[in-house]
Amino acid sequence: MKTPSIVQQFHSMVASLKNNPAIDVYLCNFNSPATEEELKEAQSKFNLTPAMIDFYNEANGISIQWEKLGEKEVPGGGLIAGMIDLLPVQEVFRDWKDNIYFEEDDPCKPLHPLDYFIGNACAALYLDGSDNPEVYYYYRGERMRPLGVDFEGYIQLLLKSRGFWYWPLAIAGSEDANPSAPMSREERNFREIMPQLFPDFDASDFQRLNNK
């Protein structure tokens, strides 16, 4: 049997969310495929990987937002919700000056947001000359932190996480890279609440990199 495409997997994820009686999917948008011109423009800046080409040929961006019905907030802070905003290819590979970086020697300059899931935080490709760049978690004003995956690997984790509120922190760990640092509130919420909402959730898919 042929493996479903990335976009087909997102459609299946949305269907599963909508069938979950505990969840309200209040935003779901699959953009039209990228045009030939948009792909060529992106290719002029970076040699898109096969997984990227396959994705953007089916949908030039996906936005999904959901929340738990009833109690939407976690006591002590945090939302029981999911947010995904996979940007169009022309957005990913544009110049992010004055948003992600501000000076030419800014260490964040190679970051190109891929999933800008909330105003100040994103998952971004780190374009360092590699043919298959790594994805980093970045919160503006903080240190960028690797997630240990490429584009395709990030997408698979995104599907498994359903875009849960700040789920990348379960991998990125503490901002100061201290292996013994306690879980952040966001990581703790993710690890405790996901199994309650999704019985197929496997916490072993989300190992903290700075604990290795």
C-alpha cells in the first residue's frame, strides 16, 4: 500500500481531531499548491529537498487550530490547545530581517521560520549551507535550540504532537541547555495532557536533546 503523502496525513489528522469528542477544531486551512513560479523563486535561494517539493506541490501552507472543549486552560498556566501554521514556501525562504534577525552578524540570521505557530515562537530551518538543514525551536529574545530533525522529521513530530501548545519544548529542553533543569510548564502540560486526549500518544517520540 502506498504511503500517504504529508498533506494526506494532515487531512487524516484533522479528521481524527474532529472525531474526538473532547476537541473543537476552529481553524483548518489547506492552501492551494505552490505555483511553478513560487517554487522556482524558492529554489533560487535554497535547493528544496524532495520532501519539501512534495509538500508544497500539494499545499503551499497549512493552518490548523484546535482547543479542548470546556476547560481550555491548565491550572497554573498554559492552554489545552494546538496551533499549526506551516508557512507558504515563498514566506519560508524570504529575508526575515527585522523579524528573526536584526543585524548582519546576528547568529539567528540563518533561521527561516517553517511553522510560525504563535506570535513570538516558531520552528525554523537553519540554513547553514547543508543540503538538508536542521530545524530549530526559536522564541524571540532567547537562544535558538536544535530539535534534532530535518524538514521531514519535523513534520512527522508535528503530526504526532497535533501541534500541542509549545510542544517543541519537550525536545528543545531548557533555555540554558542545562540537562538537569526541571521541565518547563509547557513541557509538563504536553507530557501530562497529550495521553489524556490521544491514547496513541507515545512520549518516547519526544526526547529532550539536552538530556542526552
